[in-house]
Amino acid sequence: MTFPDFDATGDPAPVTAGDEVADEEGRKRIPFWVEFPLLILVALAVAILIKTFLFQAFYIPSSSMEDTLLVNDRVLVNKLTYRFGDIAQGDVIVFDDPRGGFAGDGESVIDSAVRNVLESVGLATPRSEFIKRVIGLPGDVVEGRDGGVWVNGMPLDEPYLKDPGFAIAPFGPVNVPADHLFVMGDNRAASQDSRFFGPIPTEDVVGKAFVIIWPPGRWGGL
């Protein structure tokens, strides 16, 4: 604790203008031109960390999941769901492109950071990720016959289909390997899925899409 100086009369000595200036200078803030870039860098780092470990907004670029998801919808993907629970039939998941899509080769650090931020808020489409519905789990036998999808010898009830009357071409039977999933789009007439590229490894699953966040008129769970 500091005490004020006293003059010869015993009263506190007056504070000079120079003392006030020195006190203010000691608490001087970082200049705005320095602070603003630092805030931008912190915001970029936080956005990338959230996208990498927690949640990601995913932009719907095609009609393959209609009418569940429409072109230009944004959904929120939970990346922690499957760390604490199992993938279930009917889940809508985001996963890495099984054909070995864009991997960021040749990107500069700045381009990569901008892309990650835009993808994290749903303003850009991830160039290496798909979104489909889980149809078959490890050990299941999936087959297309009689115009529909059969799993383990039973016709699959699919109320989410864009056109329930659409008859798909026969395929399979496909035995889903261990640690793999059979995925399909809800718009069977316009979906590149496991009928074409086969079951996907569970390790390629990014997370579970669980809610539509944009546009506001389509807010709701999946």
C-alpha cells in the first residue's frame, strides 16, 4: 500500500499534472491498428478449432438428400456424437469423399485458413465431404430388389424418401464389412452413394447432422 506525500503543514502534497500523465501512460492500451489484426487471428483460430473438434456448419450443394435437405440448406454437424455413442441406421452423416476428393494440396496457409472459416459457418461447401443417410451397419446385408431397399431380408421402411414410388434399379446383395457403413441419399434418382462407390469406412465419418440452421423457415431437427 502506498501513502500520499505530506507537505510541511501536514496536508497531503498536491498531485502534479506530470504525475497524472505518467499514470495514464502507464495504462496505455494497445493501438487499434495492432489490436485489430490480433483479434482477427484469434477469431480465425477459434473458428478452425470449433470446426475441427466440435461442430461444423455444412452447406448442402446438391439435390441428393431432397426432400429432407434442400439445395442451399445449412445443417449443423456434431463431431462428438460418435465419440460417446454408436452410429444408428437412419442417421444422416457427413463423411470424407470415398473417391479421394480434394485434400487441400497446393493451398497456401492463408487460403486454407479462409476456406476453413467459410466452411465452418456454412458459407462454402466442403470440397472433400459427402452427406448421406445410413442404411446398412457392419454385418448387414443390403440389397435393392422389387424397386426398394432390403436389409437382412426385410424391406426397409423409408418415410423420408423424396419419391416413395420411385423404383430403384436392383443391386447387391452387399455384405457390409466390419467397420463400414452402407449409405444412400434420400433422393434415390439423383444420388451418388454406396450403390456406386460401395460401403464407406466408419473412420471416414466426420459427424452426425442433427439440425437445419438455415434458412430460418426450415429450422428443425433431423
